[in-house]
Amino acid sequence: MRWTVLTLICCTWTAHGLIRIPLRRMLSVRTQLRASNRLEVFMRDHQPDVFNRRYAQCYPPGIPSLRLGKSSERLYNFMDAQYYGLISLGTPEQNFTVVFDTGSSDLWVPSSYCVSEACGMHHKFKAFESSTFNHDGRMFGIHYGKGHMLGIMGREVLKIGPLTVQNQEFGESVYEPGYVFVMAKFDGVLGLAYPSLAEELGTPVFDSIMNQKSVDQPIFSFYLSKSKMPRDPEGELLLGGMDEALYSGPINWNPVTLKSYWQIKMSSIQVQGALTFCPHGCQAIIDTGTSLIIGPTRDILALQQLIGATPTSIGEYLLDCARLSSLPQVTIMLNGVEYVLTAESYVRRVGTGPTYSE
């Protein structure tokens, strides 16, 4: 199952001192591949890169800090699974698009010394052009399904919207395996999980923001929308608080059970009275680096069979659009609150024929 997401660019001011960067919708890589009849070949050749990363689907600014308070960053989408936004590193500023990923803790962007094909398709950090760069010298590596991404560490001035983070540890990738990085619309990753999850030795970005007292509250929040209205915001990261105009009702706070990922206890998943998964509770992570709902293989297969989805050779499941209204609801229970997914939420329409259950 997969929720579809979006794309973006450009900066404007709005009320309450929040910086909002409007989104611009772009065709996802999945859509482009399917339209050119290359999706099946791509998934067969590169599916390990897509599904077997440690960080749960992470393929993977030019204004001085203005004042304490809230800041927001609009987000992009990749292959119906990623939101990404703009940051800058160095003096003068070098701009990069990154995935804001609660499923990892490291910040990395491509290096000007990178030898991989993927780096040639993206913005590369040029340390020799920055007057504020500090060489660290340490190496880091992140395991992906078909290789080991390698890089070197450094420290730089980081800007996210109006926020300036001094002396931020980050990685410059010099080798990026796999074709997925070639097609990605973003340059790197900015991790928002706990320090214990970091491969790089240093302080994760939001911890640095809190340590430097750049925000009023030690809170960040995400707004992720599926709206297709031209004037509606499609995604946003807010640093230092929440925007009450973007939600209704009380917030359902869930205690973190292990400080690595944003890990919480999930009470159960129910399929309209027919089947209950995780009946005694189980652990789950909240990961903005993917829109996939991932679970144990046996349970996911049982759920797909229950809704009558037919598996394909590339890991997708087919349904007839005419059956959507008759499909059961899937209810996720978190801390006593039910979150009900209808078929319109867990099935993605593709073309005029069958749909893909993602």
C-alpha cells in the first residue's frame, strides 16, 4: 500500500513569520517509467535498491537567520514515495534538494569529487568554493540494496529557509551505487531521526538547531497533502512548532518507545471485521522518507489476498477499478485512536485499466 505524494520550488512570505515555499507538481519517476513501458524492466533490475535499504526507503537557502520562532520548508516528491525540499551549504551558498527523512539521521549531498553516474545528474558540493568549509577527514558509509554509498565528512554553514545552522556535520558522497540515484529528483538526504541512528559521527541537523536555540519549541512537524487543487499547499516541513490552520481536532500524541527511529507502539490493524493484524500490539516507525506502509510479509500477503489483489512480477498488486467501492476499510489503531483507510486511500489509480494496490 502506498499514499501518493508530490513536487515543488520558490519562496514566499506568509503570516506568522513562516517561510512557505510553493510546490510545483511534476510527473513521478514511476509514472514516467510506466508511460514509456520501462517500469517493469527498471523494477526487476533495481528493486533491491528500492526496497532493501536500511533507512526504510531513502534512495535515497540564502537568507540569514531572522529570528527565533517557527520556520517552514515546502516539500517535493519522488516516485510517489518521497517529499523533498531546498537547503543550502557553504559561503557563498550552494543549493541542494534533499529528502527530509525521519527514517535516518544523517545529512549528505553529492561531492564535486564523486565518480558515480548519479552525481553527474545532480548538484555537487564544491568545498573549495566555500570560505566557511571545515574538512573533517573521516569517512562514512551507508548500506543500500546494491552497494555501499561512500563519502567524506565535513562541517559547514547550513541554511534551511530562514534558519542558519553553524558548523553542521555533513557528508559528501563520492560514490553512489545503483540507478535509482540517477533518476532521483533530489540531490541528497537530511535525516531527522535520533543521533543513535546516525552512520556519520556528529550531531543531526535538528539536534543542532535545538542546541543553537534557533527555534522557540523543540518540535518539527510535517504537513503532507494529496490535494490536486492548484492553490493548495501539497507538503510542508515546519521547524519549531505546528500550524494549527493545517489540521483540526486534538493531536494524538504517541510516546516514543525507542529513541532511534521515531518508533511507537501500534495497537492493531483491522480489515473491516474480517481480519486483525498485530492484535496484541506491535512496534512501528513513522518514516517521512517513504510513503509505503510496510509490514511482515505473511501479513501483507494475507491483506492483499483479502482485498482480491493479484500479484505481478515486479511486486505490485492489480485490482479492477470497478471493485473499489466494494473493498473493505483498513483501520490502523494508534493510542486508542482509529485511522480509517478507504480503498481510495490504499489503492492508486493508474491509466484507464486496472489499478495498482500499493
